[in-house]
Amino acid sequence: MIIVIIGSGLVGYILGYEKGYKKRGWTVIKKISPQVDKIRISSPSVYPKTSESKVWVVKEKVPVYPGNLPCDEIQRQLLDILSGIYQLRDRYPKQSEVAYLNSLIKTLLSRAPIPSGEVMNSSLLLENIFYLYRMLGRAEIRFIKGVLKELEGDIEYNMALFFYYLKKGSACKKRYILIPRFKDLYRWAGFFLNTLGGRAYLFRRDLKFRLLMSFYCSLIVHEADLRHQNSYGIDLLPEIQFLLEEISLMDNLTYRDIYVERLSEMKEYYLAHRESRS
């Protein structure tokens, strides 16, 4: 409510100034919002009497990458995201979104997918292709779509929140959202990176989501490598090289430099290990 009041005041303030600047030969090319920093170029001490228009340059304010946020703050923001999912309230009025999400996580963890071996086992291939639809019902699928819809507003920031909650969740004073064991996270990450079934799910989403999901799954598998827990022997280097090429070319990623830097570090790590083994 406070944010709405402040935002309304700023809009009124800016609209009033916009009229004043037009009278003095200024043109506002973009309205300033509470989320942007404004920079004025070549502001004269005395307004010119000519009809020549001046320009406002607007610099977007980028949210700080949430990797360094404390666990409790990450969880608070995630709870805010979940509270925006309304479609379950009519059908499950006695169960909160968090409780429903936790029950869904338990269902998926009861039989985590196998992230390797599809080439040698055709039944495993079919099981991975239809995995989610066999494990979940229509209501659960609708819930997942609701979560994804809620994330769309700032998909990069929100996906980073989920990833770092999975990584730091044990440090929270009180955990409300269930955190899977690392070996289960590894199997799920491998499922999306290393199986035809898992990749088929990703290719149903847009390019940005697909690349971000692959990036965070790669971080999980890399962590498993560092812990010597890459039990299915997933080779990350081809995926890292692909992600580096694709992400480097995308100009609509807010944290592109962070992704490229992390992927470059991982690429150097695996190239060095391959050279040491040869």
C-alpha cells in the first residue's frame, strides 16, 4: 500500500513537470517511474527561447542479482510470489499455496527421474517423456503453470531466487518451502540436461526460460562434479559451450554478464581437467 501511495505521488509529480517542460521547449520521451534513475543531458542554466527540443535520457534501474541475499529474505520473496497464485484458492480453499507446493514436491521426489541410459533402454525413454504426466494430475499441472505464469514478470530474478533458496535454504531460521536433498536436485538437473524426455519439456517453453533453466541445471550438475557426486557421469562441457554461444548473443538478458562469466569459469575448469587426464 505504501509503495502504491508513493508511486501515485511520483506519477503526479512527473506529469506536472512534463507540462512545464513542454512550455519551455523540452520534450519528455519517456515517463519516469520509481524504478528508474533519470539523467538530464546538457541542462542549461537558462531555458532557451528557441523551439529546439531537449532530450531526457532515462537509465533503467536493474534489480541486484539475488545471489548474495540472506536465506530468510530469499524465502520471504518466494512466499510473496506464491501468494500471487489465486487459481488454487477456489478448488483448495483449506490449503495454502505453500502447503500445496510442498505436497507436489514430495510427490515428485517419491520417484525422481533417471537422468541417463535412455539410449540403451527404450522403456526408460518413454518413461522420461511422459514422466510429469504420469506423476501429476491436471490440478498439479495447472499449479505448475500458475507458478511459471507468476514468474514471467521478472523471470531472471525469480529463477535466481528459487535457485539460491535451494542452495542456501538450510540456513533459513524457519523453512516454509520444502528443500529437496542434493542428490535429488542432481537427478532432476540431469533429467532436463541429459535426457530426451527432459529436454522435450524445456522445448515447450520460450527460449529465455529454456536457456535459464539449462544454466541453473548446469550449476547443479557442476556442484555435483565438485563434490564427486556426478554418479551418472553427465558430461557438462558440450552444454556449457552451447549456453555460452546462445546467451552471449541475447541482448534481452538482464544478468547476461553474470551468466557468461560463470559459464566461462566452468568451461575453463572442464577443459583443464580434460587436459590433465590426457
